[in-house]
Amino acid sequence: MLVGSFVLVAVAAREVGRLFALVSLPRITGFLFTGIVAGPFVLGLIPESAAHDLRSLEEVALAFIAFAAGSELHLSDLKNRLKSIVWVTAGLIIFTFTLGSLAFLALADFMPFMTEMPTAARVGIAILAGTILVARSPSAAIAIINELRAKGPFVQTVLGVTVVLDFMVIVLFAVNSSVANTFLAAAGFKLTTVAILLLELLLSLVAGYLVAAMLMFCMSLHARSVIKSLLILAVGFVTFQTAFFIRDFTHEQFPFEVHLEPLLISLIASLIVTNFSRYRSEFSNLLHHTSLPVYVVFFTLTGASLNLAILATTWPIALALFGVRLLGIFLGSFTGGVLAGEPMRHNRIRWMGFVTQAGIALGLAREVAVQYPSFGTDFATIIIALVVLNETVGPIFFKTAIDHVGEAHARATTPAFDGVRDAIVFGLEAQSVVLARDLMGHDWQVKIAAVGETTKQFTPEDIEVHHVRDTDVEALEQLDANRADAIVCLLPTDEASFRICELVYEHYGIETVVVRLNDPANAPRFQELGAFVVDPSTATVSLVQEFVRSASTTSMLLGTAGNQEIVEIEIRDPRLQGTLVRELTLPLDTLILSVRRHDQILVSHGYTRLAVGDRVTVMGSTESLDEVMLLFSDGSR
């Protein structure tokens, strides 16, 4: 019954997370919110015992979060900025941990679960809190970098530090949890304690290698991706269960307890697979495709376990810790940047890239809740509130910083249609001339941009040719690229074509960009910019194959089927918003084949609702297609 109820809540959480993303809020905030609403303090759909009864799911999710953190630590990518990464990481650890621990200790009298504790126990809990405050969110940082297509020394340093910090915070947690145990037990710090701690770290390293071997074995299997993903989750579950078994066994058989941190073991294993095996790409892809359901389960369960009664009395403490953490981040990143010799304009705002927190911080908070049931849930509630604050405002800070240093390369707004279809073809050669004449025959206005001086010897009289020395923004402005509806690159080198694609993407946002490749290996670079790539080495074979499979359709596509053509038309008339396809008055010899909405292709039918901005693929005669273009552009019916 409990599992069934939780599954329904998790499905709802996924949709709520999607809605949060639509208003630029983190998805995990939506998952947490759903868990809170469905939890024992609001609707009661998830009982208070769920955290214990569903602990196995939580362990699997925690191991997965550690795997994901380790998979982001690419050692080869850290070499170029190693000095800055080391100094900034050291500064953040020292200042954030120190100030966070001291602040938590100073606020102990305002936390109900700490008021009756002795000073030693308060110190132990403060150490744990200070450790968690060090954690960052690589996934959030990477998402923002990808969204802005950000690149440069500032972004490289922030990303490198963020990834390294998630590794270091788990190591610190493994060490400081042992230290905290000593303070909470009011036992003196002995040499045997140090020896046991070193033994735990050594055994965790060995266990990490063993778990890495298990993961690589799973990767080597000839099985479907879903099977491999389930095996990865199973390895994570076994890792947690083994660590707990060793703790219980040593507690019963020896006068000391060996506590292996399963998060550290999982992180080491993932780091090994990512950096020292041939499965890096596949492992990363599997984690990426599995992440959403795992995060939904974990964060929903975390939200359900949030003690609202404690939160109501301690939210000012979360705000105070938020301010102290920001101070620690600023001092640590500024000091580390100065020692590394980084530019002062970067040092002053680098702190804005380290605010965000997510999976690891929440995972460590849940670990404290499990290890210390007497106060762990109340402790975790404060940390969760703090993480929600950091996760909400952190991305805003990071985006602002990237824009400020000028390392953002996001897509520009697509230019508005001016009623005339314009195309710019880069590269003056026989193929570009034939293409230009064909487009002009279909009422396009075409310019050919001849790059370089040597092209001046060949200039067709019936086509507008512009000679440009270089591929830069100035050249694009001279070509009136802001009016272009399509860009075609037929240049002798892929680097020159890629430069044009980048400039068009960042400054003009033109959606239709077609590139003829010289090296097929470069295709992914162009596809990331939304360009359509044509590989001459395979295009002919593919075209012949399509003729064999569907000669008539291919003929229409190529414009060789008499009076029949296939074109893509953008809907610009606001009066067509929400109109059903079956409600359109189209010429009888036309047929709507598909609708492209953002990045999705919709196979249209009579009940497909149209929206402004949709790009509709229509088949029909030349005269009828002109009528459809008029209908979609100015609303004539």
C-alpha cells in the first residue's frame, strides 16, 4: 500500500517539477514541494514511517547521486586551470567550513534539539553542518553552462572547483563524521581514533576499486541500456548494504566500529570508471538518462520527511546560515583567486558561481538523519531549507556572473519575418551558384558571400555576390544577416563554416542553417548549434535509397515531380493560435505532413492545434503553396 501511494506521489512530483522548470525554478524544488504537500504534515499521503520503510530506495538514490558526481570529475579537463582550481577550492573549504561551523555553534541555543546538549555534542553537530555547507551542485552548474553555451577561463575555473568540491566534501564528511562521533560520545580523542579513521579511508579506497570493477563489468555486458541502468542501481544498493554490514559486524566483534562511507566509495568508483576505463561516455549517458526518475524518488521522499513544525521555528536560522555561507563563499573564492593570480574582475564576482547546492548536500543531510535518529531529522530539516534557498537563487547568480564576464554564448532571438524569404550562401562555386538560382526560381532573394580575395575571378552576373575578407560580425552585418531566413555554408573548411554558424547562432538566432561537411567527425559540433549537416560522402547513397523506397515522395522533395513541392512554412498570424488543422481552409491539392514546434516534430492530424511559431511542412502545387504561405503569414482566409 505504501509503495503504491508513493509511486502515485512520485508521478505527480515529476509533473510538478516540470511546471516549476517552466517558470525558471529548479526541478528538484518542485519534487521537494510535492513531497512536503503529500507528507505527514499536510495531506498525509506519505506517512511518517515512509523514511524508514522506503530506506532501500533512498540508498539506491544516494549511491546514484555519488556516481553522478564522480562522473563529472574529468581529470584531463582540470589540467589547464589546475593552479586556480586548487587555490579557490582550498579557500572555499577553509572559509565556508570554518564560518559555517562557527555560525551553527553560535546558533545552537536557538535550535530546540540542541538546547539541552553539552558543548562537546554541539561542536560535533556544528562540524557536520559546516561540512555540508561546503557542498556545491555540479549538475546545476553544467545545466547553466550548457544553456548559455558559456566558455572561457572564468567558467572553466568555476566548473572545475564545483566538481572537485563535491569530491572533497564527501571525503571531509567521511572524516568529520568520525570526529563528530567522538564529540557526541563525549570520548577523548585518542591515537586509536586516528588509526581507525585512516583504516576507514584506506578500506573505502579499496572498496571503491572493487565497486568500479563491478560497474565496468556491468558496462561490458551485451545488454540493453535499461538493463545496465538497473545493474548500476543494484551495485549502488549493494555498496550501501555492505558498508552497513561491516559497521554492524565490527561493532559486535571488536571493541571498535569501522564505518565505511558508502557515498565516498561510490564516488571513488565512479571517478575510476570515468577517468581510467573505456566506458566513460556510455557510463555518463546511462547516468544522464536514469537521473530523472531517481531524483524524483529521492527528493520527493526527502520533502516528505521534512519536519514542518521544526521548520516553522528554525527558518530564521536557515536564513542566517544562508548569509554566513555567502560570506564564506565570497572570502574563500576571492582569497583563492588572488593567490592564484586570477584577474581581479573575476575574483570580485566568482562567488556568484558557487551558491547553488543540490544532490550531495541533501544526500549528506539524509545520512545524518539516519546515523543520528535522536536529532538527525531536525538537523536535516534546517539543512534542506538552506539547500532550497541556495538552489533557488544560485542559478540566477551564476547566470548574472557569466553575462558580466562576457563568456555567455546563448542563441539570439530569431529575427522577425519581413514578408520576403532571404538566404545567404557562403562560398562561391558551381554548387552555390546552382543552389542560388534554384532558390531564386522559388521567389527567394539570395546573396552569395565569396570569402577571400581569390574568388573575385568568378562572378555570375545574375546573382548578387558580395566579396568579404573574413567571417566576422562586420561581414554578416554588411550582408544584412538580420533579415536572413536561411544560411548555407559551402566553404572549403569546416572551421570557417563553424565560425559562421557560431556567429549566426549568437548574434542572429537564424533557425535554418545548412552546412556541407568536409569531415563527418565534425557533425556533432554543428548539430549542437542547431545546424542541418549534409555529408557529401553519404548524401548520394542516402538519396538513391530514398528514391528506391519512395520515388514519388523523393521527387517531390527535390522539386523534380512536375508541379508538386514540399515546403516548410512558419505560422505568424496570431489569429491561427489554437486553430485545429481540420478548421483550416486549404487548397484541395495541399497536405500538411508535420508540425515542428520548438525541438519536437508532431505528426499532424485533423485535431492538431496550431500555435504561432510552428513550422508546418506542407506538400502541394506551387500555386497552392503560395496561397498557404499567404494564409499563415497575414491571416487571409
